[in-house]
Amino acid sequence: MSNFIKKNELWFLSLFSLNLVISALAFSFLPDRYFNDTVIIIYDKYHEIGWIGSYPFTMMFYSITKLKYLPFFVIALIQFPICVYLLYKIGIPSNFHKITVKNILVYVSIFLMAIFLSMPTKEFINFTYISLIPFIFLKSNWTTTRKVIFSMLLLLFFGLFFRTYYALIPIITIGMYFATKFNFKNKTVSSIFYGIIIIIFLSISHGIVKGKHMSESNREALNAERTKDNNSAIVSPLSTSTWYGETVGIIYGFFEINIPIIEGFKHISSPQIISFIIWQLLLFYILLVRLARCLKEKNNKDELWLLLIVFSYFIIQGLFEPDLGSAVRHKIGVFPLIYYVLYYDYFRKNI
């Protein structure tokens, strides 16, 4: 078979096959809390179905496609292969079959895809939509400016009709890009720092206009509703009702979502949460190193913009994510972009 299928493709197919079985059987072993969103989507208790908003749009999607009427194992057998096929079309790195830290991270991510895409979920729509960005950057006949403009417009549009916070990504990304133009001693840290400053400014401005800061009306409100099932909640050390409390809450949220060391100590006896934390720490570290290298070499604008989009999303997660489980689930929703950035060197050679 190796004469017809390359080792990297064979390994990709093997991972797909194994995780397809896991995805199809996931409904039988996952705890009930994994299906909280699914219950809302399927039953639409409060008649929210519509075209604007993540829940209403997702309800409309599963209603029109009739997927919500199918058994969960059938939904898994439809959704997971579609998302894996999108990764396949983005490309399979030539060394994908070799055991490296980066590859292991991706293997685990494919397993997480199998889990989170095994039911009616907003992440299926998120995943398929965000996959458009890697395909834009794969276009060799497009300039970087054109790729960036189209990607920013896609994110803005997604924010308008699906998840509002996606509309903030272009603002933060562009702000971080301009921060890299200044002669700071450490441009990597500086760019992330200014990204956090931008989201703090936006949130406080929102609080002045609307009466509530962004994290107060999102993360804190969600945690108040889900205290029973939420054993890895991200709770700000200060009340987010004041501007300084919101500032502390955003910074705390960013570190606890992306570098969750404190949470690691809290959940040292929970192997599942610890494994998520290790996955997150390694992912953040690898991408941070890539950003530092990219800023130092200054030879690839495409990669820089992609990395800034990813880190903008990480910064926004620190504002909105109520717990570690949601943070991991939502990262799977943008995994096509993370996958493309992790293997960018391979894709750049092909382009």
C-alpha cells in the first residue's frame, strides 16, 4: 500500500478512521454536560430560531438540513468526515507520520474534533467557515494585502451574523500589526501586550455606552448560570463592574485561558482537565515561538498576519470564555486556521 499511498497520507487516514469510530460512539460515553448546547439547539425551548446570532443560526441550520432529527452517531459520521476532509484539502505535511511535539498536538486536536463534532453544535459551522481563511492564504496569485482584506471581511461578516466577538478580531489584529512596526526591545511580547490593551479599551468603552463591560455581560453572566456543571470556571479575582476590575479580569482571563498554570494546580487531581491544560500550554508556546521567529526574520508577511489573527482570537478568548472546557471547544472551532499556521513552513514551500 505504501507504493500507492505516502506514509503521511496513510497515517492521516489511520487517524481519521480511528477517530471516526470514537466520534460515532461519543454519545454513549460523554457526560451530560457536553450536550448542554446541543439540547438548546435541538429543542429551541424559547423559539430563538433565526438567521442572526450563533444559537438562532445554528438552530436554523440543523432544522433546514434536517440533521437534528438524525441519531447522534449519524451526525458524527457526517460532520467529522467533512471537517477532516477540509484539513485534507488544506494539506498534509510531508512529516505528518513522524512523532514530534507539534504532530502530537495535532493528533490530539483531531481526537478533540471527533468529540466536539459528534453532535449538533455551533463549532461545526465555526469550523467550516473559518477554513475559508487558510484557503485564501493558499492562493499563490494573490498579494498579502488582498488576502488580509478578504480575511478581515470574512471575520467581520461572521461577527455580524454569528458570533459578535469575531468582529473584534480585525481591530485587534491590525492594532497588533502596527505595534510590530515600533522598535520595541521585545516585539513578540509588545504586540500581545498592545492587543490586550486594545481589548481592554474596547470593553471599557462598551461599559460606558451599554452600562456593562464585555466580560461582565458574557463570561461572568455565563458562569453565574452554569455553576453546577462548571468545574473549571474562569472567575476574575475582582468584580468586573468597575474599569479597573474589568482590566484585571481581562488580563487574568487571558493568562488562565492560554497559560493556565494556576488552573493546573487547582485541578491536579482531574486528568481530563490537566490534559487539556498541557495541550493548551504546548500550543501557545509553539505559536509564540513561531511569532517571535517571524518578527525576527521579517521575510514573510503572510505568516505574520496569520499568527496575529490567531493571537487576536486567543486574546478575545480571555474576555469571553467562561471555563477551560469551552476554551478548548472554541479552539477546535478555529482549528483549520491553527492547523495551517502550525504547518505554515510546509505550505509555504508548496506555494
